[in-house]
Amino acid sequence: MLLPGAAAAQSEGGPGPASVAFKWLSYEDWQPGLQRIRVTSPSLLARLPIGERFGLEASATIDNVAGASPRWHSAISGASRMQDRREAGDVKLTRYGERHSLALGVAVSDEDDYVSRAVSLEGRWSSDDNNRSWNAGVALTRDRIGSSDDFTLAERRRTVEATAGVTQALSRTDIVQFGLTLSEGRGYYSDPYKRIDQRPAQRRQRIATLRWNHHVEPLNLTLRSHYRAYGDSFGVRSHTLLLEPMFAAGERFTVTPSLRLYSQSAARFYYDPVYSFVGEPFPPGYFESPPRFLSPDQRLSAFGALTLGLKLQARLSDAWTADVKFERYEQRSAWRVGGPGSPGLARFSARFVQWGLARKF
């Protein structure tokens, strides 16, 4: 996922008209015999043109999180109850030229045990015929990590991220985009709620993305495809493929089903826990020669995932639009592509429901 600072600098287009949009997200995940995390997340986005050269954009989000989180790996017996609230917001000011723009953004995010501050700068420029455009940006994020179980914990992390990309119109029905992101972070990466979780204090990340949008005029259909390759210094390698055919149903409605395929390898220091009656699942040989880095975090394991979605959007009038989106996520170790998945992972499922309402002025 993009860092908060980089995410605040991703919007495209000129100042345009003023607008306001509201979104409501409901999320729930579970494993066999265990209802895990539930999240409700309202958000508000506002855009305001300032004269002909400037545009101001601001958003605010509140995440209410509650449920049970496995303490060690994916064992139900290790689940503990938790409740949290995250408040986040960002502001971006963009100056537009004839064929270029420059945006400065700031972002904040506050939780009981995590505080993040970010600043970003991004430039965009296009060719004389407007068939090709380039973008480049940089973001700096500073995080403070604490723990509800240990009030003495006060760790920090600093991340610098650089992005660059090019967008090319191949024809009046085809457009492609390539992007590259490089990130380097230093500081605390361990999980403060897992005692046997020690990770390196530095993490380098590389992300390459390729998008292709193709419009089929006779069917009034636009096929949007997206491929993402990811790798980091922890040893995690992942691939994501997203397909979204968007159908126009008349002049006011669009229907967009989606299919997302995901696969990742495990981090070099991830280990598969072996549970017993003694309690914490220490790896074999831990007490004789404890490794420098280790983690049983399921998110660092090897697995594959499938997400199916459906989005419906309606233009209610020239000023109002509404949308609703449903997604279902399934994760299995056996679904990993290119190698075996991590053994012992419990099946993981999640669902997303989102609806929104927007108005232009």
C-alpha cells in the first residue's frame, strides 16, 4: 500500500469544479470458528478550485476497529479482544500550468499506539500533443509506535519514498501507464504485541506497476487491467493482477465486476509455529541459539488470495452521483503461485461493503 504522503499526492486532473464526496466502508474478516476484526470507516473528500491556477483538496477518515486478533500466528486459542480508533486526514495544494502541475501535500494519522506524519511533493507534465505525460514525486513519513500492553514502548520509524511514471495514449481506445516506486525505511518494524517477533531495523521496498485501459466501442465496454510486482529486503516477493471490465448500462449507470489475483512468498525470517500445550510457539532450537530475526506473523507467510468484487454507479443528475461496491476476499496457503505456501495457516476470509455519494458544484 502507498504511504500516507504518497497517497496524498496521487490525484490527477485540473482544478475543475468544486465537489464533495462521502464514503462509508464496512469491513469484516474471519477464520474457521473465529470472528476476527470488524471495521467501520466513514470518510469525506472535498475539492475546491482557487482561481484558474490553484486547486485545494482535503480528506478526513475515521476508522473504528474492534474484534479479536490472533496473538501468535492464526491460532484461535491465542486470540485477544481489541478495540481501536484511527483518525486520519490529508491536505493537498496543486498549482496548474499550461501542461504541468506541482502539488504539495501533508497527511496525518493518529491511533492509540501509532502516530504518523507525512509530507509529499509531486510534479506532472505532458507532451505538446497531450498524448504522453510523466509524473515524479517524493514523500517523507515519520512514525511513532507504541503499545497498549507496554506504555513504556516509544519507538520511531522514518521512511523516504520516490515515485516516477509515464502515461501514454496508444490510440483513442487504448491508454497504458507504467510506474515505479522505491522506498527505504529505518526504525522499528517489529510487532509490539508479539514477544517473539524481531525484525530488521531497515526495509527497502520496490514496486513496479503496469496499467492498460482498452475501450471496446461496439459494446460500450472499458476493460481496465493492472499488474503489480513487489519486492523488499525482508524477502517478500508478491504479484497482483487486477481485471475490471466496466459496462455502461444506458447513459446514467455503470456496472464494474472485478477479479484480483494475489500471490506472495514468505519473508526470510518468517517461521511456521508448532503449537503445543506449553504456550507460545517458539521455533525449534530457539532457547539453544535464538536467531537474530524471526516472526510468526501470518502476513509475512507464503500464500495466495482471490478477491471478487462488483461496483454499481449511478449518475442521479448533472450534479449528483452515487455508488455501492461489494468485495469478497479469500486467502489460502495452497493458492500461492510459483512455490509451496506456508503450512499450518488457517483459512482467512473477508468482505468489504462500500457506498458513496458525491456532488459537484
